[in-house]
Amino acid sequence: MTSSDNAILKSLNDAQRRAVTSKASTVAILAGPGSGKTHTLTSRVVWLIREVGYQPCDIIVATFTVKAAREMRERIGKLLGEDVEKKIVLGTFHSISRRYLSAYGKRIGLDSNFSIADDGDSKGIIKRICERHKLTVEPSYAKSWISKRKAKGSQPTTSQKGKKADHPDLLKGYEEYQEHLQRSNLLDYDDLLVKCVELLQKHSSCVSNVQSVLIDEYQDTNGIQYELMKLFAQKQGRITVVGDPDQSIYGWRSAEVRNLYRLLREFPGTDEVSLEENYRSSQSILDISLRVIQEDKRRYQKVLTPVHAKGARPVLRKLTSSSNEGEWIVSEIKRTMLMFGGMLKYEDVAILLRSAALSRHVESALGKAGISYRMIGGHKFYERKEIKVLIDYLRVVYQPENNDAVARIINVPRRGIGEATVKSLLAEAESEKMSVWTVILKHCRGDRKATTNIRAKMEQRLSSELMRIINGLQQKAADITASSSFSLVDLIEQLISQLNYKKYLEDEYANDHETRWANVREFVNLVSEYLQDSKNTEDDELPEVDEVEQSRQDTMLGKFLANVSLASDAQRGSGEQDQSSMITISTIHAAKGLEWPIVFVPSVYTGSMPHSRSEDIDEERRLLYVAMTRAQALLYLSCPLYGPQGFSNKVELSDFVAPFAEVAFASKGPSIDEPVIQTIGKILDRDPPQSKVIFEKLPPMTSVEDDRFPENPFDPKNSDEIGDARVPRGVKRQRTGPSENSKA
Ligand code: ATP
Ligand code: MG
């Protein structure tokens, strides 16, 4: 069989084929969105296994999101079979590092039972340190300061002698934070990478089997991820990276576009391949997206030409308020579904937001219309109070040294243990250099001299209840395996029942206990899905490597908790769970690398895009470019006249699109005619419905009309006074309470 006959290569163009089959030890594909970089990378993995003969377990593939990893697995599975796909070490940099650390971490003195401190946990710890030292910095600033340092690989003690430390207070805080993590046997996100670098530097034999390392979304790797990439490949040195500098959107997380140039410098002889055809989007969508990014005059120019025909003109719609915007999106979604008579479904639609906080109006409009949605990114389902409590219980069951988790659950449900008691327990643990749990145990057993009144309280309230629950669950948790009859779901059900959790939620949250209880049930569903999924992947296993003994495998509970901590894009459904009937709401960041037939990008105004708090205008532009280039067939941008704060918050259309808004976009809805339908059918590889049916069904344009409002809404002739504000006549004043997210 010649190469070109090969099934893997059939779906590729010449440049992609060259990249897939390249014999160079370093290959770099730098190309625009939708040019098939991920497709090519996946095909190269398949090629390396099938044609070059590498073992699947000797290949490492790093993706940027959990969702991207899942999609890549599915494709490889389809081409090579599940048994092969399962063995590839494929995931985000963080999840791959975690796997190496739980297998070999012992070699650098790590307890294999470590837990992961997610962003919320880290913030909590740092907040307490800042309070203790009366530091005037915001905890979130301190957190990102520490994180930046770690990303650059610098330790808290690296301030050289004689050199004035920048921010000595923070350096001290950093030191304490690290000590705290160590004592609680926790690693934060950055540590996962830092420790993995340390492991692979000291014990290169852990990766002696690795033949090839492949990285997607390379433009967003930071310094330490670059180090890791090199360390993974240290034995055979084979690296393939794919990326696009125009889509670098993680500057705030220390991603360094410079790594692109560093690679070319450090690996001379790198085979550079450029892909110049866009397979994803209609020509009009691509044209208008390129117009946005070309405003960045300093960017490295690349060719990107559409393979598809023009299609429908993208829409830019101006609306009065954010809630009008939400309603308009919903009515447009419904209209499109009818127009395309079954050719397009709800699952084809994504609403991409600059920040998760903007989702309130969209969610509320979808809720009113009864359209189900799922969320990716930004919305931390696992951080909801009612879910976090259950996870914290599980964390204590898994690892009682987790002081933070112990402190959070000690009085939930209420056990009459006040903050003062918790503080004195923490202080006692701190001064005796032991965990809070050990202190509690000692008090309960009466092994300690009765100090304060803690002992009596401990005996009465904790030994009877908390201890019983945790100890009971610990015994059960140890025996859970993938095939045991008592599963993780049973463990969680037992926890929920022992806490009398439904009753607790009813008592504690009179107004919304039903929603919270529904979330708890959703959590149990998620765990059950996780178990189903984990049967299909050997998520935690690493191949046996000569002479390197692996630590014992983690328990089911340990694996699950790590998965929770790393699932930054945990999905949450609402309403019925049939995926095909759900639209997606996502942050733009979490939508990276993905594509949908229909994309809405609301709130394209200055203050949101570019964001008022962002310092890097070019990165904000790239963010809009990433959002727009997710669309395959229909693209809708919108902008309200007033921002989320209501009528006192007049906003302007973003400068990223304003200069050509009038000429380039359609202002109402897309005009759909026969050629447009044919083009969309081709892009999506679907049969177009009979056009007759479509036009008969065509409903009138959206009922939410921007132009029913007067030119100048503040003219007393045209407006009413409500409270202290003047609003356009006929408009009810918006409620501006805290958003759903700020409550969660
Ligand atoms: P991004 O920069 O957004 O991550 P990308 O360059 O990774 O984009 P892919 O997601 O790999 O692009 O591909 C975009 C779409 O084009 C996918 O639907 C993919 O299946 C399709 N595609 C890629 N290459 C080809 C090809 N040679 N022929 C037909 N379709 C292709
Ligand atoms: Mg991609």
C-alpha cells in the first residue's frame, strides 16, 4: 500500500500530509484557525502508531482543555480502536503531570496520596495568610503573583542574597503558602507542573519509554510547560507542536508566545509546515474575522484562504439592553431552527461570552423559552456551596490532613462549632505542626490535657457525629475499585443520607433549596458518568518503564477527586439531559479549538471587549477573533445600548468592529436563500432540506426590535423618570441585583 492510499492520509491536503508523515524529529505547524492543525496532529498520532510502529503508551499528547482531550481520544479511538486510544498518555499538561507524580512522585519525596488544591482552595489559603499578616494586597493579586513566579520556575527562597527582593511581604506570604500546602499534602495547579519538572529532571528514566511528544494549542504554553515538553521528550527528542500566534489568549496566565520562536531557535532543523486553507467556516465568516485580526499591525502575517463559498453574511445587531440581547438571541435561535427545518439542531448553537458573569441575561431568556443548555468554562459547578461541601467531605475521607477541607465541613451541617473553636483548632495544629484532624482525634480520644473548652465540645459534637461519618466512609472508600459492587456513587449516596443533606438544605436555604437539591442530584449523575467514562480510559496508568518502580495506584476516590480538581470545564446541563436538544454557553477561553455551526457573540462593546480590566488590547482582539472563528455557518455579534448595570451604563460598540460595522455586517438577520443553504449544507456535510419547506415556514423577523426606541432615549419627550433614572418610554427598569454567579 502506498502512503497516499493510506486511510489516515486520505482526508488530508498536501501540506497536512507532509506534516503527518514528516521524518524530522521536531515538527512545527503554525497556521490559522480551522486550517486543520488539530486534525493533522491527531492524524500524526495515528500515523506514528500504525505506520512508524510506536507503542500507543510511548506517545504523550498535551491538549489545552479536558474537552479537547476527550474529542481527540474519540477520533483516535474511531481510527485505531478503543484499546489503542486508552493507552496513549493524552490530556492537559496538568493531568499528565498528575499522572507522573502519582506514579513516581515518591522519588522526589512526594506522598503519593497528595490532593490537588484548586483555584478556590488556593485563594482561600492565601486570603488567610494575607489577613494574618495584615497585607494590604488583594488575595487574588497575591495568588497571581505567586502563580507567575511558579510559572517561571522560581521558588519562594530564590531572592538572591544582597539583592533587594521585589515585594518582600508577598515573598514571605509565598513561603508560608508553600509550607501550608506541604503540611496539608496538597499541590496547587502550578505545583503539579513544577514538581513534575523536578521529577523528570532528577529521574529521566521515568520517561525513558517516550518516543514522541505532541502539543496542541502550542501558542498558549508557558515557560514551565515548555520545560516539561522538553523533559518529556528528553530521551528521543521527538516533538510536534501545532499552534497559532493569533489565537494566543492566555497572556494573563503567563503563556509566552516567545516559546514559538524559542523552539525554532533551540531545535534547528525543525520542519516548519504552514497550512493555508480554512475548512471550518464560510468565506464571509472568515473574511470578517480576518478583518478584525488584521487591525493588529504587529502580527506575523499568514495566508488563510477559505475552501467554502460565501454563505450567509454575519450579523451585527444593536439592541437596547442586555436582557433584550438575551431575548433576541433566543428568538433568533428559534427562527433559525424553523428556517432550516431539521438541518440544524439546538446542539449546533454556541453562545460565547467574554466573561461568565455575562451569562445571566442569556440564561434567563433561555430559561423562559424552555431551551436547555449546557455550560463550559467559567461556571464552576463544583464550586457551588452545596456541591463543595460534599466534595470537601470526600476530600477529608480521602486525606484527613487537608486542614482547609476539615475547617470547612466541621460545622456543616451545623454542629454548634463556632469560628472561634475552628480558629483555636487551626492554631493548635499550626503550633504543634500536626494536622487539624489529628488534633481533633486526640481531643476526642481524650489523649490530650484538657486545654480550653475544646475538649468537651469535641467529645460531644464531633466524636459522635463527624468522626463516625468520616471513619465509616474511610473504611468503605478503601475497598472501592472499578469493579467492586459498592461504588463511588454508593459512597456519595451514603454520605448524603448520613448528613441528612436534603433536610439540611431545606433548613438552610429556604428560598432555593430545591435548585440546590437538584444540583446535588446532578452531582451524583456526574459521578456516575465519570465512573462510566473511567471504565473506558486507563486514565491513571502509566506504562511500566524499565527499572522504575511505580508507587501504588491511586484509589477510585483519589482519582475522582483529582478529576474534579482538574475539570476546570465541568459541564452542567439544565432541564432534560438529551445532548442533541441542548445549546452550549461557554466562555471564549474555554471554546478554544472547538467549532459550532451557529455562534453568537454577545456584548461586543468597549468595556467587555476589550475588557475594562485588561491591559493588553491585542490579546482582547485575539479573543474576539477566536470567538468569531469558532463559527462554521452562521455568526451573530450583538451589542446592547446599555450595559448590565442598566440605564446608567451606556456603552459603545467595540472599536474592534466599529470601523467596518456598517459595511461588513448584516444588521438584522442573515438573508437565507437557496445558494446560502447549499453552502451551509456543504460546510456541515448535511443534506439541505427542501427549500420550499423552509420558506413556507419562515417566521417573521425577531420580535425584539431595537429601532422601536427613540433616537435619544434621554429626551424628556421620549422617556419616563423611574426612581433616579430617566429611561426610554415603555421600558421597565432592569433589576440589577447580584448575578447568579456571584452568589454561587
Ligand atoms: P483551531 O485553530 O481553531 O484550533 P484547527 O487548525 O485546529 O483550528 P481543526 O479543528 O483541526 O482546525 O479543523 C477545522 C475543521 O476542518 C474540522 O472540522 C476538521 O475536521 C476540518 N478539516 C481539517 N482538515 C481538513 C481537510 N483536509 N479536509 C476536510 N476537512 C478538514
Ligand atoms: Mg485546533
